Amino acid sequence: MKRIAHIAVFLASLSLSGCGAERDLSGIWRQAECSADGWAYELHLGRYGDGLTGLVVRYRCKASVETFAPENECGCFLISTGKAADDVLSFALYRPTEPFGPTADFEAEDPQCRPPPPDCARTFILDGGITTERLEGTSGCTQDTVSRLSFESVKGKLRTNCVAYEGPS
Amino acid sequence: MKPGVGLLLLLTSLQLLPTVAAAAGGDSDASRLHEGLPRAFVKPHVVVYPVRDIRALGAQDAAAAKGLQGEGVEAWQAFESLLRARENLRLTDSRAQILTIQRAGVYRELLQRARDDAAAGYTAYQEVRLDEAIERMRAAEASFVLVEHHIVRPKEVARVALTQGLALLESGQDPAPAFARALLFDPALRLRVGFDRAEAIEAFESARKGLLSGPSLTEGLQLRTRRPPSVPKGAHLVRGLVRVGRLSVTIISPDAIREDSEPLDGDPQEAASRLASRLWCCLPFGRFPARKTHDRGLYIDAGFAYNTFYDAPVEAFGNTGAAANVRFILAEGIGLDLNASLTNSNRDREEDLRDSIGILRIAAGPGLEKRWGRWRLMTTVGFEYALHSAVVTTGNPACKLFEVGQVPPTLCSEEDIDRVDGAQLIGLHGSVGVAVAVAGRVYLTARASTAKYIFRTDDSGLKLPFGLQFGLGYQLF
């Protein structure tokens, strides 16, 4: 059976590209509306089959589109324990109490983000199969504090810089 | 020039003369016959018809006609034997030709029809239904001649023509042509005094004498008549004629008619030998089989290459690039192949490959080729040398997105990445391909290949490559 599967995969690999469902939902996702706690998250996701990695950038909500302006960033977190099953993504924040920054000496516009405040042991469970171009799901630190979130797909280059924050130089 | 040198040259040339002469003589037909002919030698086909002996035409009566045997027929038989002995000829002698005539598809059917007509004609003649007898005999004779029964049983056909003549005579019409034809079929044929009517004997004799003296004999003999249906196209037809004191031979070839004769006043064997020698020289010698010229050629093609590996450290992935092939045809159906492809890996399904892998494959070996019109089917078996660049893989998603050092080691570290340095591999190579000529010397080609590596400098985990190539080629010569 394994041999047959191997042959089938072998023949299927004759396609020129390695693209397929295993990369679905990779990319940049922005929270559609600010959370009640005043934060908005931007997800930079890299999905590889069943594995999920990337980073989460937190922004202080503003009344305008400037919420996701780079100078409004208030902490970034690496993703840990990321998993993908069909269209459902789940992950947690790596060291949520020690938020990173885009650079080690990043100076946020908001003084309250210097340094960025810690987050809780937040987990995300998001489903990309409900509607196209959206991730719908929940986020929370405990079962009691789960809130519903919705993310929209955004075009752009996937960010990979999320480093330990040392403060402005 | 000093006399001594001149004498030396003269002596040397005299020494060489027999050698030169022998070399020149080696090209003659006689010498080629003497050396023996190969089995595939293409011999000219010569068909010999039974000889026409018309000496009896001049005899006064049947008894005298019967007495005219001997040298003429003996000479003809010797002539046939001498032709048969010439090994460069494919001879159908007169006996074999009679069998050929009798084996023709329509022979039996038309022969029976002719005999039925003849029987009805004889009956009608005896019952003095002369018009019917004439018609029946005319139809019977026509059928006999159509299937060449006058060659097989000339006397039977002669009797039909004779009866037709007798019926014509009794009905007041001119019997001479019919009597003449009867005599040509059977020169010894005579009416019997005291049995046949005097008027008939007189008319018959008049026709006989008219044949002897007029031009109708030559026309009637039809010696120069071209090919009967029983003689194959391209064959040389030999007809013989024995006259009083002379043997004549006519050879009807596809492109010429030749006639020769020899007097029969001496030894018939010698006469036959002289005649056979002269006429043998007029016939084509035959030809040696054309040497098969194999298509020596040089084919070069280049195009797109795709490789994948049946065994790999990650899920199956493709490699795309370019390839080129040179095939040198050494002999018909046999060639030497040199193939090279350079490809770069595509992503595998889960992107476990962290760096693209460059693969160079070079294969060489003998190949077989089979042609059908514009198509060629090719196979090659040989050796392959491959060069693989480093294979870097990881199963850790974080290491797929981030570089080592870009994130904390607990998320991605060097231990999560497997690296095998580049390797050189040698093994056996096999391929099959097909090419089709599309315009002149330009052809399209498709090729599939695989290899079994026997030796490798490092184990990258990439085994049993399977490759496809599609290209455009040109036949240089």
C-alpha cells in the first residue's frame, strides 16, 4: 500500500510546481475590526502541510486605517505550536509575556508601547473554509475569555523579522 | 635516362604485365562466373519456348515430313542445355514453360470451353452444318490460342484449324488462311490422298506452297511477337526456329529484339555452342545485390528536461531544466548516444527542501534505432555520471520560513536541518525515445530515461532518477 502511495505521489509530482493545498492560507491576514480590548492583530502565516509557523504583530487600535501603520506596532510574537488541519489553523504565541519588535531598538509612536506590554498566553483557532479571503475564529487566553475574530487577507511580503526588543538606542 | 635504368623499368613492367592483365580480366563476365556468384545475385529471367521446326513444311507428303528429324532438334536441345549451364541466368526451359502455361488460372476453364466448341464443331461438320462448324472451330481455335494451347498440344489446335478450313471450302469460302494456320501449328500436317477430297487436298497444298513462298510464313510464325501473358514482365523470351539447314533464334527482351542463326551443316553441338555463346553475350549478365547503405547520420537535439526521483529524502519533487542529446548513427539501426541534462529542483509538497538542488546528468552509450517512415524509435543503454548539489531538508515549519538565528533556537536551530553535501554518482543508464521528422532534417523528439547508481561519493538520498526530455533536433548528416 505504501509502495502504491509512493508511486502515486511520484507520478503526481510530475507537475512542474510544488504548489497545492499544503500552502493554503499562507500569507498576511489583518484583523477586520478592533477587539474590545483595543488591540488589532496582523498575522504573517507560513503553512507547510500540517505545520504552521509565522508571526503575529499587535497594533494599538486607532480610529483610522493607520491602525496597521508600522510606527503603530506594539509588539510582535512568534508563532509556536502551530498546526493546520484542512482549513483550520491553530497556534499560540511564543513567549507572550516578552513581546519582540521589528528591530531590537524599535521606537513605537505610542509611548505605552515602549516597551510593548506583555500579552496573555493567547491562542488562536481560525477557520479559512467558511468564507473565501477571510479567517474566522476565536482568540483567547483562557476558555472564559474567548472572543470572536475575523481576519482579511492582505497582499504584501510575508514578514520574517520579529526580534527580541531591547529598547530604543 | 640511362640505358640501365630503362632496361630495369622495362623488365619491371614485363613482370607486372600478367598481374595487370589478370586484374583487368577479373572483371569479365566469364571470370565472374568462374569465381562463383553470391546467393543474392539477381539473375535475368530467360524463358525459352519450344522450338518451331518448320522443315516439314517443305516435305511433299506426311511420310517425307516425318523423316525430317535429327540435327535441327538436336542442335536446339544442345542450345537449351548450354543456356541452362550459364549460372548467371534464371532459365525457364521449354518444358518448364509448357507447365507454366498449363498452370495459368484460366487455362483449364478456357481449354474445356475450347474443346467443347471443337467437339460441337466436329459434329456440325459431319452433319454438314457448315456455318455452325466454321463458327465453332473459329471460337475453339481462338480459345486455344488465347491460353497458348497451340504450344502445349499443337496438333490438337492444328486439327481444329484444318477442320475449319475444310468447312470453309465446302461452304464456298476461302480456306487458305485456315489451312495456313493449321500448317503453322503442325508443319507435318497433310491431308490423305484417297481419304480426303481431292479438292481439299489441292486447296491445302496450295496453302502450303503459298506459305513457303510468300511473306505470310514469317508473319504467321510470329517470332517477333512480344510477350505472351505467361511470360513475366522483365523476362527475356527466346524463340527458336529450325529451317532446312539452319537454326535461328530470336530473343525478345524488354528493350530490344535480337536475332541470330547458325547453319546446321556440321556438328549440331558446335552450331549450338556458337549460337549460345553469341546470344549469351547479348543477354544481361545480371547484377550483384546492391550494398545496403546504412544511414550514417548525426542527430543533435536540445530542449526541455524534467527529472524526478523515485527515492528521495522528502516527498517526490520535480526538477526542471534543459537537456541536449547527440546521436551518431554508426550503421543501420545502431548508434552512439551522448546525453546531458541540467535541472534545478522545484518545491516539494511540504517544502521540506530548503535549498534548490542542481542536478547534472551525463549519459553515454550505444543505442538501437528502428525507423518507420518519418518516425524513429530509439533505445540506449550505457553509463551515467551525475552531479548533485547539496541537499538541505527540514521538517520544522519554523525553519522553512525563518533562517537559523532569525528566531530562538527552541523554534528553529541547526539540529532541525539535515544537510548532505553535493555528491558525484556513477551508474547504469537506460532510455527510450521517439523522434519524428517534421520538416526536412528537423525533428521533434521525446525521451524517457532512468539510471541505477552504483557508486556515489555521498548519500543524498536521491535514487533512481526518472527523466523526461522534449526537444527539437536537426539531422546534420
